[in-house]
Amino acid sequence: MDQKRSIETRLKGVGILRRTTRYLLVTMLAVLASATALQAQNTVIKGVVTDKGGAPIAGVTVVAKGTTAGEVTSSDGSYTLSVPAGAEVLQFSFIGMETQEVAIGSRTEINVTMAPGSLGIDEVVVVGYGTLAKRDLSSSVASVKNEDLTERTTAFNIMQGIAGKVAGVKNVSFSGRPGGSSALRIRGMGSINAGSDPIYVMDGVVGVDPSLINPENVESIDVLKDAAATSMYGAQGANGVVIITTKSGKKGQGTVTYNGKVGFGFLNRKLDLLDADEYMEVQRRAYAYSGKVMPHLETPYENLFYYAKDPAGNFQRDENGYLIASPKYDTDWQEALTQTAITNDHTVSFASGNDKTSVYSSIAYQNFEGLVKYTNSERMTGTVNVKSDITDWLNVQTVVTAGTDKTNAADGESGFGQGPVRNMLEMPPIVPVRYEDGTWGRKDDYPLGELAENPLRLLQEKKSVTETDYAIFNVIADIHLTKKLTFTAKGDYQMTNRRTLSYAKAGLHGETDTNGGYADIGNTKSRRWSNEDYFTYADSWFDDQLKSNFVLGASWYYNHSENSSAGSEQFFDDFFGYHNLGAGTVYHKPTSGMSQQTMNSYYFRMNHTFRDKYLLGFTLRADGASNFGANNKYGWFPSASAAWIISEEPFFDAARKWVSNLKLRASYGTVGNASIPNYSTISQYSNDQMILNGALNPYVVLSNLGNADLKWETSKQFNVGLDVSLFDNRLELIMDYYNKTTTDLLFQKQVPYTTGYATTWTNLGKIRNKGFELTISSRNISHKNFQWTTDLVFSTNRLMVIDVGGERIDLGNNAIAEAGKPWGSFFVLNRLGTWGLDEVDEARKYGKKPGDLKFEDRNHDYVIDDNDRRIMGNGTPKGDITLVNTFRYKGFSLMVDLNAAYGFKIMGITTTMMENRQLYGNSMKSVLNAWTPENQNSMIAALRLPSDVNFGENEKDSRMLYDGDFLRIRNISLSYDFKPELLRKLRVIKGLSIGVNVENLHVFTEYPGYDPEVGAFNTDRGQSIDFYSYPHPTTVSANIKITF
């Protein structure tokens, strides 16, 4: 079998290697074909750039004006630039500073002191179908630059990198497993049932999968939050828009950069479980309460216990006639199933450019191991971005991105309380991983243990693999019809092939009815074509007092997907795994399907700036979607915004010494949501087979009742904001208040069975998100050798249910949606404690006895049921805070990132379920405080056998609710940038930095689970529900960045 396993591994490796090699060759050929280099220059000029206090400024762009020669200052503010003959002026520019131009003359050293400008107001942000200077924004838009995105060195995707950088934006993680489900939420959850994911736009390509984007390739991210900003994307922008701009080549000499990171993750917090002696004490008390004796004291279980014997080898017994035994094993299953998770992240990039063409290309490899053994995610990506000024009137950009991703979840992770984490936690400590003879220990080796296989064996012998191959092709052409009028044409094609592969070897206990093993394969092929065509016109009037910008265009996209699945079981041999379904003798019913969707859109936007201080914007978009019926095919989404730059008024002159910039913003607009399954407006049927009179007969059942009047879910949002820069731009504050009301919620509801249908889609109810956002950026100390900056991001959001059609909607796991209450409120019984010995008569009225759980009887009818439930909190934090302090001393940089959330509850199903089912497996140490005659004030019922009528009362009651408040040391990083003077001696190295990083160092919380930031079911309905969630690691990593 070892030889077979080796061959199988080699076959899999060849497949991965071939697929990876294809992408590598495509990318590297593109790099070689586009490589360009500039000739050596004539004069070398060096210098240092500082601010007024003498502190060096890193990142200042230094350009020999009129040439392609350019450089960026290092961490100590120094630069060295080769200047071509004939260049006369050096230009120095930096965000927040006034651009300066200095004559070269005969000098070879030029030092510059830069003066503050209006902080960031000249910064350009991408707003969709164009860009705007930050000062000209009248809507709510936030930006994240590459250096901010990648400073968290273990960020596997851009969603992790954005977390804590933008007010009102939260990364919701449903699992700590690499490749596990996560999502961004912008200003809360936007819909009950129609999806709350924002739309991701990468270099103009709408609808990309953010989990497949390499953060190292990202130049900047702009987050559009209010309706005035998102309405240009209509129905696709209902939950916000994330615009991703990837890196491009720069004018100047070509550079090659390697960025490598290696990390080690570990489980820094274990659940407080019973050890072997404590586990047996729980067993003893349970048997005693039920008047019985533990089985191993009557019948020897020598595989699990040491027994006292006399010299002749006979079993000894105590005064009661029972065997004398002690556990043979004390297995720490959390230790047995977890590992040091090694992460590798390596990117090699090439960038170059001249007057006409710029090129950026990269190739990357990532491999993140999971905390649980045999789980990991592996990825390779390549990208090429070429920009070319073909003529004075035609600019073309071509971006090609391709990659392959493989995620191995081993035993699987459903998000519904099944998988390796549950198996690990509930495995009894008295059972070994393997016995001395090499056989696997199982949960049911001791009486009362559930029928369950060894969790480590399941991880080794079950496979749950997802393989994804993808490619994105994007071409953008800008045609400058006049100096003021530009026509832009975009075309893109996205391709995704995804395979899900699962396999279980024969002989796994409880996996199939006959333990013969099984295999399943699922294939999904998705294709998306889209086209955008729009005109942009910019002009000014009245001696430049009025400046205007207009956008008019149309877009179209078409989605096509196909899926199929097949499977079999009862294998005679495990050699081929899921690669040969025909080796099974029992076949699963195959399935297949196809789906199509189209959307046509038309849009218009205008922005006006009057006297550089009065701003006005208006947007109108119309979307027509195929997944709506003929009665409501199109939706219209207008928005308007205005802003007043108060600091530009003459009456503000006296205050300008302290207030550099003061801008008031306001906006109001509508967006739609079309995130429902295709064909939801028509009646649907499903077919199956059944045995009737000894024969297999096909039948058809009605599954969905059509609704031709189904209409767009619509959100109306009001936003007011204030931008303030103080004290020579050393302190910047951005504040926003928003009120977003969503009506005509798209909801799939059950219909009476008498109709013959199961469900129908309808418009039902109204919800409202309200919140406040605050971003503070401060340059506390700015001296020559030492700088200290602070960034604080604070946001609140409250999601209230206004109307749900007069009904209380059960969201599952005792969470509800009810008018006038926060969405997702936990609707539970209130556990008061346990019945005491002096309450025998009162307990009997409820069918209980001393030691049983006692609940609040709200209506005093002596029946504990749903009428006694009440709302006892919800899982949405009232506030979220991030505080980042960065300290720089010469070449060193230290960043400390803290994150906190408060005002929410966690439904800890994991811990409470283990308390209630203590004899079926291991449990929390808290059960040692269960009710006894000497401890009648306990919140945990008396330990008992499963045969007891009240065993394992598994009500989701107030015992499951924990305060979720926490403070997390999210990230600490220390880096060093080597001085240019040292690197110049090495000649080939232009830049070198090294660093170490610790992510998720510690969480201060009263919650006894792995992590207070949890989620279940892979949906918003599972927010703050811990249902055997996969833990997040603490990761220590080292990184190096070298530029040649």
C-alpha cells in the first residue's frame, strides 16, 4: 500500500505540475516579450527630502522633468537619480505636500524641504467609470494603498488586508481554515435573503472573485460606501463597491522585485476540556445519579484501563465488589489533531516603462497550511499588465490574470457543526490515537460513546478537495476624440473551472452503511462576458469658475454556468480514489444543470465644481436583469450629492492657521439588489425516482411557485459627512453618518402545501441600517530620525427590522427577524438554574425533579415552550474600533494594530452542547460544577445517563449566550529598510527590507471558545454563532523584499 500511495501522490503531483507549468510559461513569456530597459544616464544626483521639522519623508516621487528618469525616496528620505543630459529641473511630489520644482544647474546634490499642502485632497481616487481628485468628492469613498494592504504579512486575500483600514467595512470570517469562507460587509448586512456581498471591480472588470486576487499585485483599493458613489453600479452596488486597481509599470529603468514571506501558525488557546481522570469522575457521578455502576468496573476493558491484580494475575475488587481500575491513556486530542501551520507566500514581479509603454508582470506561489492536520490551501497566480500610448489619441491597456487554487479540507467542514473540529473536541481522553497493536482508537470503544471513527484517521483517509482554475482577460481602450471628450471601450472575459472532489476509504466506521468507501466529483464551469462603452467629457466655464465632468454610457454582461456531479461507493481498492468512479459497485444518481443570466445597463453621471468650493453631483442608472419577470424587468436608480469646502471661504481666513481643510458632504440615492437565483420568477419542477409496485418509476414535483410580479429590492441611503484637516495637516478627521432603508426585500418563503409547491420568491418587508463612522489620522511626532503616527477607525452599525410582513421570521438556531427588533436577535429561554431538593412539588408541576434545569415560565402556565422565549441580545457588535500606532526610527519601523468590538452576544453552541451531552464524548471542565445535593445552585443539570428522561436538555437557552466584547492584539510588525548608501555598494540591489510579524497574538475576552469572532452556516444568519468553528491561528512570520 505504501508503494500505491507513493504512485498516487506522484500522479497527483504531475497533474498539479502540468497545470501550474502552463500558467508559469504564459506569464514568463509575456514578461520576456514585454521587457524593456533604458540606457545608462549621464549625471548622478543624490539628496535627502525632509519636512519642515527636519524629519525624512519616505515615498516622495523624484522625477527629472521632461524625461522618463524617476526615483522614490527611501525610509531615510534619501534618493539617488541618474539624470539624462539636457534635463534642467527635478520635480518632487508627495501626497499631502506641495509639489516642488528645483533647477538642476551644475549641482550633483539637491536637498529639499517640502511644505505641507492640503492633506490628501489632491489624491486621485477611483470612483467607477473614471477618477476624481479627493477634494472634488461629494460622496463617501475610502482608499487603501498597497503598503497598508500588505503590511499584514499573512493576509491570504484582500479581504483580510482591508480589515480595520476602512470605517464601516468588516471582514466576516466563517472559518479559520485556509480557503475557508469569509466576506466583506460594508455598512452592515444589506439584505435578509438576497445576499450582502459587495461587488468587486478589478481594473474595470466587474464581478471578480476577491479570494483569488494576490494582494501583492494590488496598487490601491477604493471602497464606495454611500448611494451617491455606488449608484453608478446600480443593482450590483447595493451592498457597496470595492474597486481594485492593480500595479502597473513605471517610467524608468526596469526593476525586478522578490517578496517572500514564511510563517508559522499555532493554536495559542485551547478549550478547557476534561482530562482522563476528570472524564471518569463525570462518568462515575452520572452512573451514581442513575443508580447504576460504570461498565468497566464490572467487566474488564483492558484496552483502556489498568486493573489491580493479585500475584496470580486475578482481578482485585474493592469492598463493594467492583474492579479497581484507572485510565491507561490521557489523550490530548487538541494536541493530536493540530499542527504548526507553515505558510509560504512568494511573489516575483517585473516593472518597467518608457514614454509610450509600461509593463508590470508577476508570478506568485502561496501555500497556507491549516491548524488542523491535513488541511491546506495552495495557489499559483500570474498577471501581466501592459499600458501603451499607441498614438496621441489612443491609449490601450491589456490585463491578463490566470491562476490555479487547490484547497484541501480533509474531513470536510460544513459550517453546520460537523467536521474535524467537533470530532476533535468530543473525542474521549481515555481513548488513544492508536493502541499498542497499531489499531485506531474509536469513540465507541467505551460504552455510551457515539458511533464515530477516530478523527485523525478521518483526516488521513478522507479527502475533501476543491480545485479552481481561472483566467481573466481585460482590454481597455481610451480614444481621445478631442481634448475634452474621451470614448472608452472595455471588454473582458472571465473563466472559472471548479472541481469538488471527495473520497472516503473503505473500512471507515460509520461513513457508509456497509463501510465500503465512497467517492463524489462535482464540476462547475462558469463563463462571463461583459462590455462597457462610455463617453467622458470635462470642461470649464466662466473663467474656470465652473468645472464640470460628464459620463454617459452603457454596459452589458452575460453569465453562463454549467454543473454536473457523479459518485459511487463500495470500492474494492483505494488505489484510484476519486479518479475512477467506475471502481465502485453502487452508483449515485448523476446530476447536471445549466444557468444563464444577462443584464443591460445605461448610466449617466455629472459632477460640478464651482469656485473650487461648491460641489454638486448627480447619477442615474437603469438596469435590466433577466432574473426578473417581464412586469419588473428594469429598475431605475438615481442619486445626488453636494459638498461645501468651507475652508475656502473668505470668512475662514482667521481659522486657517489651525484648520487646513474643512469640507461638509451630503448625499442621497437609491440602489437595487438583484441577487436572487436565476429563474426565480417562473414556476420550477424537480424530478426524481421512486419504487412503486416493485418497479422504479420517475415522477415530477413542483418545487417553486413563480412570481411574475417580483420586483427589485431597493435601498435608499442618506449620508452626511465632514472632512477636517488640522494643524498643518498633522491631524485628519473623516466623519460620516448614514441611514439606509431597504424595502421590497427579496425573500424565499414557504407556501401552504395545499398549493402543491414548496417555496416562492416574494417581496417582503423593510430593514434599516444606521451608523456612524470616524477615521482619525495623526502625525504625532515628526522629527528627523523619529516619527510616530496614529490611525484610529471607529464605526457603529445598527440593523433594525422595520417590517417582515407581520410575521416573526425564524432565522434558525433561535435567531429571529421581528418588526421593531434588531435583526438576528437571539430568541431563547431564560435558564434560571436548577431545581433544588426543597422544590420537589414545584418541579413536579413542570415534569421535573431536583437536579433538572429550571427555566423562566413567562406566562405561568407550567409549560415551558416557545411562548416563554424572549429576546436576550444579538450577534451584531454595537461598535468596532481599530487603533494602529506606527513608530519609525531611522530605517526601523514598528507597527502595533489593536482591534476591539463591544455590545454583542455570542451563541456558544459548541461549549454548551458539550456540557449537555457529556457522556457521549468529552466535555468542558465546567461540568464538574454540575448539580449535586451539596451544590444546588449550579447552572448545569445533574450528570446522568442518556436513559434519563431529561438527559441532555439541548434547548438553545440563555446559558448559550456569552458577552462577546473583546480586545485583540491583531498585528505587531517590525521591519528594517537598508540604507541606499549601503545598497549602492552591492550595485545590483536597489532596495532591501526585512521584517517579522505576529498576527493574532492574543485576544482579551471572557468567551471560553476559541475566538469571539465566529460565524456558522457560511451566511450572515450565522454571525456570532459558534458551532464547532475552525480556530484562527496565531502566526509568526518573517518577510524579505528585494528590488533589483
